[in-house]
Amino acid sequence: MPNIIAIIPARMGSSRYPGKPLALIHNVPMVGHVAFRTAMSPILSATYVATCDPIIEDYCESAGLNCVMTSDSHVRCSTRTAEALLKIEKETGKKADIVVMVQGDEPMVTPGMIEQAVKPLLEDPSVNVVNLMAEMDTLEEFEDPNEVKVVIDNNSDALYFSREPIPSRKKGADRVPMRKQVCVIPFRRDYLLKFNEMKESPLEIYESVDMLRILEHGEKVRMAPTDARTWSVDTPEDLARVARLMKDDKLMEKYNKK
């Protein structure tokens, strides 16, 4: 059985929504929802929060969650994840095979989503990194710049990611595929380290989408579909929406002892 670990990068200094990892959803900080729900996946050996903020570390300790302290100089989630990975390997004496990077603003993540994301890596040795993708139901979501859209080829590899609505609907098509990136991103362990050594690319900077670095270097990102209905949190309005959507959430009952 491969050693698969999940790492959740989280920091209080988000430019769009400062302090959001500890924003409460039904009395549980958002990063807690992500960590508890991710850790329910039976394919994971362990789940860790990676942060540079002592206040997040304190919360994790009080909630019984694994936490790794990292440098406060990271700009990208992937470099924070890589630093945490190397620290975890040093502490445990075990090398990881697959690292699942789960963004700390995905409080509706489910154990099934972890398994859907990892499956292509287990089935195809040529795949080095996977992103989940979900169908969008509304034009509001399709046109929201906080949602990263993706178009794929016939092999389910990403052709392009954008914060703009892609593919275009302007030529009169009444139905185009509207797919969004869901930030559950498993890497093969060595490929995560390689990714962080790649030079940052122009499109990655323009779109603010890390995965474009891989495409601009001529490599592949496999997209894995999920039918889970999730919403990431980028604004206080998103937080209110997610709180409504999670009102009767069955997974939450397992860890939220109100």
C-alpha cells in the first residue's frame, strides 16, 4: 500500500480574506472542517495542517489535529506543502509516495473526493499530478473570477485554466461545458519537489493559477471528475453560502460536537 499523506496549507494573511482559516462555520474553524473531513479518507496514512501562524497551530493542538509549522516566507501553497512534507518525512522516518494538497478554503471536501483525486495516480504510472474538477450549474459561478475554470482534452488532461469563463459562450452556443478546478491536488512526491523547482511561468502569473506552470513547461495535469457539490471560500459571502449549504451536512455530525 503506498504511503499517501494529505497536507492542508493554511495562513491567516490571505490577501482576499485575511483570517479565513479560523473563520467559523457552525462553530468549527474552516481549516478544522477541511482537516477533519480529509482525514476521514481511508486511503490516507495521515493528514496534517501546514501553517506559519501560531494561532492556527494552537487551534490544531486543541482540536487534536496534526500540524506542521513552516516558514512565513511562502507565497505559494505548493512550497509550503513541500516544506511540510520534508519535515514530516524527517519526523516519521517514512518517505511519502503521494502528497495530496488540499486547500484550506475547501470546507465541503469529502473523503470520496480524496479517493477520486488519487485514483488516476494509482492506475496510471505516467500521471504525476491530478486536479479534481466539478461541473458548474450557474452562469454566476461560471463568470466568478474566484472560480478557476478548466478545459480538457479527450484524455482528461487540462488544456488551459483561467479565471475567465472558458470555453467562450459568445458564438451562440446554448450549452458549453462549464467545469471548475476543485483544489484537491495530489502530486507524486518527487514531482511536487520538481514542480517547485520549475521556473514560475507568465501565464501562471497572469491568471494566478499554479497549474499553468506545468502546462507551460509542456507537461500534463490530469483532471479527475467529481460530482460532489462544493464551494470554496474566498469572501465572507462565500462563507455565508457554505454555512447554509452545510446546515444538514452528515459528515459534520461526526466531528462537530456542538
